Amino acid sequence: MQKKPLSLTQIVVATSAGNALEWFDIAIYAFFAVYIAKHFFPTVNETASMLLTFGSFGASYLIRPLGGMVLGAYADKHGRKAALLLTVGLMMVGTAIIAVIPTYATIGLAAPIGVFVARLIQGFSAGGEFGASTAMLIEHAPHRRGLLASWQFATQGLATLMASIFGYALAKFMPPAELSAWGWRIPFYFGLLIGPVGLYLRRFLEDAPDFTEARHTTTPIRDVFSRQKVMLLVSIGALTVSTAVNYLLQYVPTFAIRELHLDPSTGFAASILAGAILTVVTPFAGYLSDRIGRMKQMSLTALLFLVTGYPAFSYVVSHVTVGGLFVLVGWLALLKAIYFGALPALMSEIFPVSTRATGMSIGYNIGVTVFGGFTPAIIIWLLSVTGSKAAPSFYLMLTAVISLAALASVSRMQRKPRRDYQAEQNAY
């Protein structure tokens, strides 16, 4: 009996559920960094402890390009479904380690090493997730790429929302001593419990005809680095401001506590707002990009990041209120949703089918590693060396300039005669 194919809605749910789980695990590490620092990276200097914690967070991103190359090439050669099953399984292993590993006080140096290894596993897994899942989505509906691919990032917003709700509830209702001692582990156990759900749903996925009927290459990694270098660099640049804002928003709970001296629950509440905006607005942004064009939408949004970043942060740090923090977070999240709702489809259109998962995975993970994973550590460093609490905006403006330059390059590529552009895409 022939198996009935999944509907587009079922494909989106099956693909996105695993993606949401992976980003939930990533977000809770950033949100609970204060407690992780205390238990696994204890030092006499609080700033040094935080730098070690976020350094471990960032160092795991160094392995993401490797995960992107290995798992992206696996997706291009063996199928999107096979790669997606592997990524969610690896993420569950990393989450389990963090959930159960004893603290530094119990097992000494083995504790931070264990956390570091867990983050490497998660980083490797996440490295292959973006390319394989985005390719799976857009290849099932080439005429609705913006809308379908936007769910890739909408579920990242949902993951942020879920992690923020956990943080807010725990900070609001648990005694501080208990939250610090063991309460911070609860979200990790939750992520571990829902992992099998993502694994189960992805078993029913099938690769799209766009992939199965395409001509395939046996050397996707070599093809990307040797013949599609410009496409790779452009994809990295287009991603830059989006990924910087993503990790800037994840730093908000720490920023609210350390720099604005607000109640811990306030930072998590602001993150809930960000997660809600990213979850709801992103699909609409993807749909809009199908209608008005991705270049116009993303260029205008990147320009708004550039011109409003410093005034927004300056106002919040000079007028410290809960409402001010919410306005800042809401504005950043809104711009991010509009920008990255169109981004996955744009990146998928840069690469041909035969190297799509590899090209997107490598470009995405190099961009996330360089401009995302180390964002919290860079912000802490900027705050220290400049003495300005508005220092996060400096990094935001720099990444906006990089993305604007990349988008200008995409525009030039797309203005070439279609035959020349297709020849560049398919040159092997």
C-alpha cells in the first residue's frame, strides 16, 4: 500500500518541531548563564566567571561550521530526512549531559569539561539543522519559499518564547536559593523529555521531488568552497545582523540584571515579549517577502537597525524602567522578525539544489559562529572597555553595515542576465 504524502502543514510541523527543540536547548543555556557560571565556572571575579561561561557558549559555535559541512553534505548526498533525524538525536545527547552532570563543587574540573563537551555536541548538531530543514521546507513549495522557509526562524522565536516562560516562572515563583541550587536544571529536563517528539515526527518526512529528481554531486563541500565562494560570502554577510540581534536578545536577562539592576524576572518577561513577536510576525514577514521582494524588505530593515540602534540603547540606560526595557526588546524583535522572515528563502535561492544544504549550512554556521555565538562575550567586553552601558548598540550597528553590503552584492548578482546567474549557480 502506497504511503500517503504529508500535507504542507504536516511537513512544516514535522520539520519545525525538531528545530524548535534545538533552539530551546540553546536559548536556555544563555538565559541561565548566571547560574551555570556559578556552578561550573566558579572564580573570585564575577566578570571572569561570566566570560568563561559565555566563552564556552561561544566556543561551541566553533564546531558549528564543521557540523554544517559534515551534516550539510550528508543531507545533499543522502537526503534531507536522514540528516534531520541525526541532528535532533545529537541535540538530545548534549542536553542530557547538561541536565544531569554534577557541579564543580562535586566533581571538580570534570564539570566544566563536561559542559563544554555537551555544548560541542549541540553545536555540531545545530550546524546541520539550518541547511537541511530549510532545504526540506522550500523544496516542497518552491512558489511559496518566503512563507515556508520563514517557519524555520519562527520556530526559533517559539523556542525563545518557551525558554523565556521557563525563566520568568522559575525566577518569579522559586526561592532564589533553590533556583540557583537546582531550579535552573528544570528547562533542560523539559528539553530532554520532548526530544523524542521531534524524532518521532521527523520519521514521517519524505524528501521533495525537487531534491530526488535533481542532478547530485558527490563533492558538495569542495564545490561550495572552490566554485561558489562569492555565494558563500554573500550568504554569511546577509545573515550577520540577524544572528547578532538573536544573541543580543538572548543576553537581555543578563543585561537587565548586571547592567540595569532590574529584577531577574523582568529580563525574562522582556524575552517572552521578544519570543512572542518573533513567533507571530516572522511568518507574515516571510509571506510579505514573497509579495514585495526580499531585497527591498531586508535592506530597509537593516537600515533601521543601523540608525536606531544607538538612540534606543542610550535612552534605556539613561532612563532605566521596565517599560523602557520592553520597548527596546520589542523594537529589536520586530525588526529582526521582518528581516529574518525573508532570510532563509534568500539564502536558499543563492545556491543550486545539489549544494543547497551544504552551502546554506556552511554559510549560516560561519556567520553564526563569527557574529552570533560570541555576541554575549563581545558585549561584556565592550561594556568593560568603553564604560558605556549602550555599548551593545556599537556591535549592532557594525553588523547592520556588513549585512547592507552583502545585500547590495546579492542585488548586483540578481541583476545579471538570468543565464549568467544560473551558470554561476550550477558551475561545478
